[in-house]
Amino acid sequence: MTVSRINLQMDTLDLVQLHCPPTDVITAQCAYDFLDDMVEKGRIARYGVSVETCEQALLAMQRDHVASIQIIMNVFRRKPLEETLPRAIETGTAIIVRVPLASGLLSGKYTEDTTFAPIDHRTYNRHGESFDVGETFAGVPFDVGVEATQTFSALAREYVPQASPAQVALRWILDQEGVSTVISGGRNTTQVKSNNQAANLAPLPAQLHEALEDLYNEHIHQYVHDRW
């Protein structure tokens, strides 16, 4: 933490998040004692927890001083809508959404023949070989995700023809009450600007939200819902 402050040339870091710690760390009093001490000493202003599961999010939000939860949520990972977001609203906890496009699946650009570089996690972690598989394609099997995304893209074009599927996927997240911000990422300036335009879209039509929920329940739920 001291190195981070030096590198950033800041006396006080605005927000420090524990990065996907195991559950026993999330529930450990000593972890929060340490973080509270860092706040008291002025080294950090706030702290939060990045989690893999909704259960971990709910455990972290039991702590009074947890300012933020970073969690995977997207059209193909809807479980946070059930308890995590409502609880965040109750506690005033910021929700930072990561993997919003399911590792690019929801861009609508992939086919079953799409390949990735050997050093890309979409190759080497496709089945969770190196870390939690939920971080890669949001845990959705690639072939299942590609097929479901074809339907998603068609729905996006039907209801929001002026936007790309990726923009619609990001707008879906922004439509969820309790979301504070989204880590959308981007490989280049053009992609970043395109992703940012999602914030300028009007909220998605209720019919589209309903259709996307049906898509999830029919094609995705069985693979991810009870796991994370």
C-alpha cells in the first residue's frame, strides 16, 4: 500500500479494494481491523471488497465500513439482482460491476470458430484451469454463450437499432438500480469511446428487459446461477 501511494504520488488513496480474497478473509475481523487502521492513519480514505460470489458480497456488506463491492454482473450473470443490489441500496454500498460484456461475448462478434491467443485467459482459463472460471466468459460455456448471444444481438438490434450489442449490454447494467459504475474496459480509444456512449442511451424498453430475462432463464441460468 505504501508503494502504491508513492507510485501514485498521493498521501491518501481514495479507495482500496481487497482483490477477490477467499471467504475466510472476507469474514476475518483482523482484515477489517487492519483496513480501519489504514483509514485512521490517513493512508486510505475508504475500502471495499472485490468478490466472486453473491454470498461473499453479502458477507462483506455486513461490515459497516465497507464502501464498495466489485462483482461480476451482466446480461448472462443476473444473480446479483436478487439480493446483492437491494442490500447495497439498503447499506449505501457502492456497486462496481466488472466483466460487463462476459469477456466480449456480449459484443456479438464471436462465433464458435473464434480463437484467442494462447496467453489470453479466454484460451487458458476457459474451464477454470488457472483461476475462477466465472472470470472467463462469466462462467458460461463458450458454445452456449455464442448461441445465446446471437439471440441477444438480434433483440438488441430490434429494440435499440441505433446502438451496438455491446452498448445495449452496458446500458442493461446501468438500468439496474444500485449500480454505481461499470468497468467496461477497452483495447483502444475507439472502443472506449463507443462503450462510454452507452451512458447516453435512454433506459432500455421494458419489453427488452423481459426478453433478456427469458433468454437468461432458458439458456444461461442452469450454467451459472447457483454457482456464483
